[in-house]
Amino acid sequence: MKLSALGIALALGAGLTAVAVHADEKITIMVSGMEKQIYLPAKLTEQLGYFKEQGLDVELQSEPSGINGENEMLAGAVQGVVGFYDHTIDLQAKGKAAMSVVQFSQAPGEVVLVSAKLADAIKSPADFKGRALGVTGLGSSTNFLMQYLAASHGVKVSEITPVPVGAGTTFIAAMKQGRIDAGMTTEPTVSTMLASGDAKILIDLRTPETTGKALGGLYPAACLYMPTVWINAHREQVQKLVNAFVKTMKFISTHSADEIASKMPADYYGSARASYVHALNESKTMFTPDGVMPGSGPPTVLKVLQGFDREVVGKTIDLSKTFTTEFVSAAK
């Protein structure tokens, strides 16, 4: 049975019960950049065979920006998104209901890079005024974080120019060509740019420790979030998905970066396998060991969004409706 995009979109908007689907139907999940290490659990779960082990038919699709994945979910084209948890808060402020059902990371895994040519002029977010700043997409989590960093250092959001440049080769090209002065990106792009000498690190959000210094606490980021109405109508399928992902998180926590890389497709790192492994080893602590949402995390994310997001400022947000630990607890 095929579900129409319009049908699910209407159900989401009105808060109605989702149309039921058979348990053996394909579940499509949009990943906000499949090759990014921050979203490694999605592809790794597929590679390890954990979806099939649960009897699931899961198709992973890739979009360069989290906002694209969110839009696909709201249109009913996909059942869930592997993206940043902050989207669930932003969606609630807009009258939409979505929840993180399994939490992959407790830190963004992102880095603010500054062009090597401007490293002496841009020494902190206080120097962002008048600058072109690279983000994956407008409305993306990288855009959220860049706006917060600017605002928290006295720079108005109106005084910066976010430039959607995606990730990987498109981000690298934008900085080399001078279209962006600084930008937020992830591994393996970070290591590539540092190795070439084209960029320097301005702010590091790859570990819980560095994230705490920059944002004031743990910042749960990568997760699987889904429409609340779909979750409630397909609890058995959601549980199986979470079972698979929790097993992957335990695999990550108990295996070395080299062992993890050996399970990934070779084209994820190409001829730069050593760099890929090094980057993963340096930032592996961003991942949760069990898929559980860190208790102190959601308030930090809300604080960040309230610092600049007009959709969230002044709104009463019920954080308990933006994530659930029920399925992770059952997976244990």
C-alpha cells in the first residue's frame, strides 16, 4: 500500500491519526548527509545487517541539509529523518509534532572553520559581523548554531550572511573561492581542509567537553526523529528500528575507529582512510553509548534556540514531547 504525500501532510497538520501501514512495508529514512561522520550510525546499522535482523525493509536516502529532510518528512515522502534533535523543538514551535526516538550523539560533531586567509581577522564569533558564513542550508541545524554563536557574542543575526553551501566538496569549493569567510561543517570535510591548509579551527563542537565550553552544556544532536502521529500508529516498527540502532550504538562504543571504518563503504573515505579513522577516533565520544537522550541536553538545545530563533522565542515548549526514551528502554 502506498501512502500519498498529501495524505500524511494533512494528517500531520491536523494532528489526526496516521494512516496505518503494513509491518512488512518499506520504511524510508532521510539522512541529512549520509557521508558525514555525525550520521554514521545510519549507514553502519545497514552495513551491520541490523535492520534485516529485525525483519525491517529500510531504505536510507541522503539529503545535504537537515531542513530538506524535515520537509520531506512533513510531506510524507519519508517516515523519519536522521538529523539534529533541535528540529523537533523548532517544529513544535510551528505547531508540528515530532520526536527523537533514539539519540545518536550528545554533541554536534561540527566545527566552525575560518578561511586561513582570514584567520587573523576572525578570531571569535564576535568577528562575524558583515561576514559570509557557510551553512549546509537555510533553516538547517548548522544555520541554527551559527546564528546562536553570533548572537551570543554580540552580533545580530541581521549582521551576518548565511550562505547555503552543503557539505563536502561544495563546502570546500565555497571557502577556496572566497564565497564564505567561515563556515560550520563536519568530518571528514574538517580534516580535508585542515590537511590542505585552506582553513583553521575557530570553534570545535566535536566532543562533549568542547561543546560544553562553547554552548554551556551537552547538545544532543544527531538522532532519528519521526512524526509523533506516525510513531503512535506504528509502535512495533519504531521499536524494531530503535532495537537496531541501539545495537549499533553499542557496537560503536565497544569497537575502535579502525574497526568501525572497516564496516563502512570504501567510497566514504576513498584514498584517505587513515584521515577518516583519525577523525573518527578524535570525535567518537560525541556518540551516546546506548541511544539514550542525556537528561541535561534538551534544556541546552532550547536555550540555544531561544537565543535567536523567532519561531521559538516567547513560545511555551514542552520538551517532554520532543523526545522519548520509551523505545530505547525497551531495547535494553
